Amino acid sequence: MESSDSRAAKVLGALGSRRMLLGIAVAAVVIVVAVGGTMIFQRAEAERMAAEELAREQEERREMLAASHDVTIGVDASGWDTEEGGTPMPVLISGTTAAGEDYEERQFVDSDGEGIELVPGSYALSVEASPFGEYGRMYDYPSADFAIAVDEDLAEGEGIDMSDDLVIELSYPDNLTPDGVERAREIALDAGYDEADDLADRAHGRYFDEDEEDEDESDASSANTTSTSKSGTNVRTYEGDFFDIELPVAWDIRVASGGGDLHARHTVSLEGEDILIIDVMWGDEDISGVITDAAGVQKLGVTSDGGAVIAWRGNGPRTSNSMELIEEALETIDIK
């Protein structure tokens, strides 16, 4: 028979083993929970950091897509200078931004090709109306659209110079109509360019003379004052868009619009003979000589917008008899 002490020892041994196994199991559970918790925390932290980085990248992209960039284009137009009283050229820009939004807006370009601001995207630019040059000068403009692309990777404040690739040429207005003048006036006035009102009136007077049957040629002898020249001849002052000049009262002057490089022709006549022609060109001309030369041509100067003023003498007998008065008159010319 097993003694009571021996049985007790066996029972205590079994209980000890069970307690040890239970402790090991509990320790294992604690370790598993701790490791699992750490892994869960680390994964949650990584996900949080990734979400923050994604949000930061998305915000940076939104800022890049919303940033405006100056776009400079090229403009070729004789006699148009917005720093000397001309109005900017209205252009319509339409397209799609890099953010996927439709875009259409009127902007204004100055004579240096500046004034356009765009966010990243792809656009088409078209000229809406002629700008007004000094003294009411106007232009024909291209009807084609011009492509403009603004890269979304541009740095903040970085501009785009397209002056070599996108050039808008404004030419002598062969196709100008009174409605075109009024459209240009309305667009400019709506944008706050109040000087367009007076310039439009000047344009009507320059290109469309409603009081004359012939729209291409008009009697432009505006005799505002009469006086006596240094030779004792009675003279009157002709005040034109490009120059003022004192002419003998017996001489008539008429103005006709030109074409090509010729902007305007002023023909002075005496008793039906054309004795003097004064041409105003779109650009400057390299001409030497004086009115008394055999060729009878003389450059009188350059207008404020860069156009050459050139005098030609006639070939008839009245011209020959009037050379001294022609020279005297040319000395009084005041080019604008």
C-alpha cells in the first residue's frame, strides 16, 4: 500500500507541472498579444504616414494646377504702341485646364506681347478685335487659332516665352468695317479702357468719311487758321492725323488711304496739277535726297509710331514754278 506522503507528493508534483504549463501558456499569449499589437500599431502608423504623404502630394498638385503663369507671345504691328496711347489687343482663350475643367476667357495683350495669364492646360487663342493705335489707327488680324500649352510641372512664378513660336501679325486694314470699329470700341470700353471711345471716333474719321461720296479719297484741307508766310504768301494750316503743314491758300490737299507699305497719301494740287505728294509709310524708309533733286524725293521725318514721311514733287510746269513755295511749305511741317 502506497503511503499517504507518497500520494501527496505525486499530487503536488502534478499540480506544479500544470501550474508551470499554465504560466507558459499565459506568457505565450502575452507575447503573442504584445507582438500582434506592435505589428498592428506599426501598420497603422505606416498607413497614417502614407495617407499624409498622399494628401501632401495631392495638395501640391492642386496648387501646381491652380498656379497662374505669364505667357508672352510675339506681335508684329507697325504703329501700335500701348505705352503711347494705344489700347491692348483683345484675345479669346479657350481650352481645358490640366485639372480637367473647361476654360474660356477674354484677355488683353499689349504691344510687347504681354498680358496673358494661364494655369496649366491646353488652349487655343484667337484675336477678337483690332486694337486701337495712336490717332485711331486700326488693323486687320488673323482669323486662325493659335495653340498654347502650359506644362503642369512649371515652377511657381515661372513664365513662358512664346514670342518666337507664336507671332500675331497685324496688317493694313483692307477689310475694316464700321461694325469692326464699334466692336473694338465696345470690347475695350467693357474692359475699362476709356481712351477707346475717342480713338474709335478718330478711326471712323480716318477710314470712313460719311460726308464724301468717295470713301477712299476725301478733301482733307482743314483750314483752321490763315496767316502769311515768310515770303509774304497767304497760307493756311492743314492739320492731319500724321502731320501739320502750312500751305498756300490756293493749293488743295486731299488724302487717300494706301495699301501695302503705303499707309496714306496726301496729294497737293494747284489748278488741277498735282505739284506735291506726301506719303506716310507703315515703316521707316532709307531715302536720301531733297525735293529739288532731279528725282524729286525727300524724306521729311518719321512719325511717332515709326512711319516714314516722304515728299515727292510733280513734273508739270506749275510744279517748276512753285518750287520755292514747295520748299518753304515743307519747312513748316510738324510730324506727329
